[in-house]
Amino acid sequence: MALIEIIQTYPKTSVIIISLLVSLFVSLVNHFVMDKERMKEIKSKQKALQEEMKKYKDNPSKMMEIQKQMLAHTGESFKHTFKPMLITIVPILILFSLIRGVFNTTSIASSWIWYYFGASIVGSIVFRKIFKLP
């Protein structure tokens, strides 16, 4: 296969490109599946509750009340992010099993995952900004 030979010839570049493509895939799924407006509302409410918690740091009963509200928002936030995760997890796991075997014979066999994570973090930040994801 020509693609595997290219990947093995240029392993660092290949793992970065693969990572960016996976980040793009995940961001696109999030863009089309996630309720972005509701997620933004939840994040703004959580931020407001955090500010309110700072005011009542000496009042434990009020802090517990605010933490219960934050927990409810966290649960709803998790519910909105769970559906895109279910869609993306299987393809990513399959891809990881495939590329792990390809990169095991390259010069970066023991460190390809770190290249992947680094490029993935950068790619996710960029794609989240581009697609205006929360």
C-alpha cells in the first residue's frame, strides 16, 4: 500500500496530519449534533454561579446550595456532549488500532502518541474557534 509507505517514510508529519483530520472530524460532528446555544447558556450560568460562590465562601450552607445548582448544570452539559462522543468514539478507536500498528515500525514508535496528542490539542482549539463551539 502506498499510503502506509508514505506514513512510514514521514511518520511525524503523518501523525500530525492524522491527528488534525481526527480533530476536524470530531469538531464537525460536534458542530452538527450538539445544541450549541444551550451549551453556551449552561456555560454562562456555570460561570455566574462560580462568581456567586466566591461571594459566599464564608457561608457553607449557601455554598452547598450553589454547588447543587452547578451539579445540575454539569449533568445537563454532560448529556449534550454525550451524543457526539458516542458517534465519534468507535471510528476513533478503530483508527487508533490501525495507526498503532503502522507506527510501530517507524522511528517514532515509542513517541507517536505524544505527537498525536500535541497536534490534537492544537487542532481542537483551532477548530473549536472556527466552528464557534462552546
